[in-house]
Amino acid sequence: MSRNEHPNPQFQRRSYMCLNGAWDFAKCLYTSDVEFTQKIEVPFCPESVLSGIGDRSFITDCVYSRTVEVTADDMRGRLVLHFGAVDYIATVYVNGRRVTEHVGGYTAFEADITPYVFEGQNRITVAVHDDVRENIPSGKQSKKPDSHGCFYTRSTGIWQTVWLERTPVNYIKAIKFYPQSDYKTVRVELLTEGCGAASICVFLNGKRVGEARGEVEYRHTFDIELSEIALWSVGEGNLYDVTATFGEDEVQSYFGFRIATYQGRKFMLNGKSVFQRLVLDQGYYADGIYTAKDAAQFAHDIALSKALGFNGARLHQKVFEQRFLYECDKAGYLVWCEFPSWGMKCDDIKALGVFVSQWSEVVEQYFNHPSIITWCPLNEAWSDLDNAKLVRDVRFVEAAYNVTKSLDPTRPCVDVSGGYHGRYTDIFDFHNYHSGAETVSYIEDIKNTDTLTMDTVYAPDSAQEQILYDCGLPLNASEYGGMLFAKSDDDGWGYRSVASEELFLAEYVQMTTAYLDCEKISGFCYTQLYDVEQEQNGLYSYARDKKFSDGVMRRIAECNTRVAAIEK
């Protein structure tokens, strides 16, 4: 069985039972007499090689099914069926009876199946509908039959772990951690089903450093003073382990003690100015598409990034697995968490409901990760990508920011990354795929006039416009570079091609140094860490191999790790 590790180390019970592995599979609409003609290896999508199918055509409807053994012990409390993520609409049946439906391809959902099972063999069936040509969030999944430009292979159906767990009738529903600004107290919010006695025990390196007990009636907040403080910081993934009990239920979790905010233009981590040296990470894998072959790949990708001097990543147009964020948490690796907003018609306010319901799940489910230092609900979202002349509706962008801040006031939020911003944003960021010399010119405008001149990208006739920003806002170059290292554009797709290592390095250093030396800029994000299919502008290949000599790789790392002007 592949990927049998627990998918979410922030919320674990001992009763975890992994359901990954071989399932029956059919490409069709669901009926009570579906004829299953194939086997699929869950949790890999049917487009992937690892699924055992590798069908990259449009799969708009498909059905999964398998049996599970249920014991008498399983039925004494609640037997809960979990899905890490299913793209896009999943309808779940147990023994032919409809149990639940979930809409959204990037977040976890669950169902209490106790009323639907019996002792012995039980059949679980999942019917999926997914068509990226509809008005749905789909990120970088191609709406054309084949991949093209910066759009890649589709990922249909189950692409994260499926599992069962047992809980008592009264159980812990959720836990949230709020490190306090006194740097000695953590506030813990416990949500439960039912009333009863609860305890929270906090450990650091195996030593108990704080605890609290009390009666909980569905929701209770504990303030726990910690006897030892180990701050979560860049490269220092100090994590506190937590055991939460409520009646007969017990959950294992963890948190990192860190406070992320802005002070003027400076990004502050635990009161210290930190320049964000980020790289764009798309979260794609040649053999698994959306899903890594094993969890070790996550730590490997982070290590590749850190080897080049980056201290974090912008996780682009995809909600990554909880397990990936766990590795970021352990590594002290900064993250922008982004919604795969491409595919939605964000110029239409009527699409707001689709966005809010799904993005709210992301923020709630990923709230506890200390590595997430910025929420990014939308990317270049003020126009339909295929029609530059549609009227843009600013209310969508402003609502995205307000919803995010209402769900989580503790983190910075950029309303829409790249292009235009609405009236509400914590960060003014921009995307720039021009040459080193042009970048230097842009930075001079910022230094001298607080004006950013840039392509609006989706404006009619590619008109140049001046975007004025509030000079008190932090400024971030959240996409730049994108250079294709190749003899010609026929060797792959990139924003522009560079034919030699020497020229590539010179351009990289010129662009990156310009950002580092501008005291008004709080961070950058280079596009991108590794190639993805035909987009060949990564610093590593799609197989994660080096594309440059050791000397060039070393020079890139040296450039990235220079002290930034804003850090001095």
C-alpha cells in the first residue's frame, strides 16, 4: 500500500485505519449497477502513472468502490470515514445508501457512517464529477485536451488519503492554537461534541512544559503558561507536541510558537525583521501529478529549495497536502498558502459563494500551521484569463480579503497576488517577468517615486499603466524570473529563454540583487523551483535533478542569502 502514513499530524487518533490501495474503478456516471472494469491505486488520480491507469483524457465522471471489514468494536461509538481531498464533487455511498456529498477539490471532509454499516464486509462507493471547463476552482489544470503554457495535466477524483477512525459519541471536533504576544502563553481553543472534562498537555522535546484542565461545553478556551519557550523561526522548526483528551477521546497535535506580522514595510517574525526569500512551488510530480509517491518527497523538495538559499515558498494555485505543511513546520520554512482560484470567473460576483465556501475550509483546516505566514486567496484574478475585455468586479477581491481576515485575524493577507489590488490588502505585491535591466528600472521608480510601472497583463492591447500603491504598505515581488534555460523556445515553455549558464546567472543575480537592495521591499518569490511538464523554467528539472553546474548553483545560493536592505 502506498502513502499509508497518517495524512494530518496535527490531528491524529490511534484508531487510524488507512484505506489507500486498490479500489474498483469505472469511468462513468454512478448507477446502482455500475460495471467496474479497472483497478486504481488510491490516492493517485487516474491521470497519473502511479494510479495504474494513466488516462489523460477528460474524465468528467467516475466511480470508486471497495469493501471494508467492520467489527463490533468499530460500531460501539462513531465510525468516521475521512477523505483528504477529492476533485471536485464527491458523493459517498455506503452499502448503496447515500451518506454525504462534498463540493471542492482541495479540502478534507468526513462522514459518520455508523448508521450505514453492519458487522462484516461493507461496501464504500464514491461517485465523482469533475470538469475543469466549468466555472470551478481548478488551479493549473488544463482546460484543453493537452497541457500547454503554464497549464498542466488534470487531476480527477481521489488524490489524497482515505481513512477510517473510531471516536466516542462525545469527541473532540477541533483544536486551535494562538501563541500570545507575551511570548510565554499559548491560548488553546477546544471544540467538542458534547460536554465533559478535558485536559491539554504540552510537551517540548518530550518534556511536559504546560497543561490545563477544565470542563468543556462544546467550546472552551485555555490559557497555558509554558515553562520553556522555543520560538519557531526561519530554519528552526521548534514544535510543541500536544495531547488533548476529552472524556474517552484523545487527539495528538502540535503547534509552533511564532508571531508573524508587519511593522511598516518590514515583515516581522517574532519581532525580528526577516526578508522573505521565497520560490514558487507548484506541487506537481511527474509520476503522481498532484500526489507525491511518498511523503519523503516533501522534505526532499524543501531541502532542494533551502540548498539554493531560499527560506520558504509560495505554494502556487494548489492547496498542498497537510503532510507537506507538516514538513514545512518541522523545517522552519516560510509559506504563502494560496487558493487555486484559476478556473473561477472572479469577474462575476455570483461566483463569490463558490469561493467563500471552499476557501473558508482551507483557512479553518490549515490554521495551526506555523509555516503559513501569508494567506493568498486569489491570484491574478481580476479578469477571465481567456477574455481580457471583461469588466472586472472589485467587490469579489475585497470580499475575499474581508472573509479571510474574519476567519484569521492573526496572519497577513494579500487580497489578490499580482496585477491589481482592491482597497483592502496587508501587502502590495506584483509580478514581473522582465529582464534584469528592466527590473532595475522598476526598482528605481519604487525607490524614488513610490510608483510601480508594470504590465497589467490582462489589459486590452497590453497597455502600460501606472499602479500607485499606498507607500505605507509592505511591497513584495511575489513572482519574477521564469527564465527558460534553453537554446531556443522550442525546448520548452518559459517567460523568456536564456541560452547559456553565464547569461542565466548574470540575469538572476541582477534581478535578485535589485530586490534585496531596495529597502522598501519585504520579499521576493522566484519562478520556479522545478520544471513542470512543458513549463521548463525551473531551477531543477521535473525529476528534481540539477540543471546547472555546482558553481552556478552555489552562486545562486550566495546571491539569495545576502543580507537584504530592509533587514539591516
